[in-house]
Amino acid sequence: MLDAMDTSTPVTRGELREEIAQLETRLDQKLENLESRLETRLDQKLENLETRLDQKLENLETRLDQKLDRKLDQKLVHVATKADLDLWGGALLERLLTELARHTRASQEAMLTQISVIDEKYADLPARVTRLEATVLAPNRR
């Protein structure tokens, strides 16, 4: 290798080429080393960014889930539960049965009124039949 201080000694082309080749080798090694270190640092930075991004996404997802849960709860406040529907259905059934009983009683009363009209119309029938039988079936009066 040539010394920077030794400028008076002549250098052959071969020595110069050898020196340049050594410099190129050292430069290549330094570049490879630098490239390796840069890749390592970039990988670390990327992993760090990935981790931070994952954390932020998880936080965002959690917050979004909480907001959705609150919104859903607000919407479901106005929706009847099964117990509410059972209670409402029971009340409706009771009301329908009460109405049905009222209509049945009214129908029965109307029918009794119609039957009583027929009964009144023929109330004197047994007496009339008795008289008719007495007249028609009576022993001959001669």
C-alpha cells in the first residue's frame, strides 16, 4: 500500500492498480456494511411503525366499537323486549276475550228476545189444542 507521505518514490502501474483494487475492495466492504446497517435500521423502524400502527388501529377499533354499542343501545331503548311483548300480548288477549264475551252475551240476549217473541205468539196453543181435541175427538152427541 502506498503511503501518502512517500511522494518521492515512483509507483508502477501494477502497484497503482493493486492499490486501487484494494481501495475498491475496502469501499465495497464499507458499502456492504453500511447497506446492512441501513437495512437493519430500516427493518427496526418499519417494525416500530407497524407496532405503533397496530396499536392505533386497535385503539380506533375499540373506540369505534364503544360508539357503535352506545348508538345501538340508544336505538334499542325504543324496541320492546320479549317481556314487554309477552305483557302486551297477554293484555291484548284479555281484552279480546272480554270483547268476545260481551258480543256473545249480546248475541244470546238478541236470540232470547227472538225466541220469546215466538213463544208469546204460540203461548195460547196448548189451550187451543185442548179445545180442538175436545171438539173433534168428543164422543158423538146424538
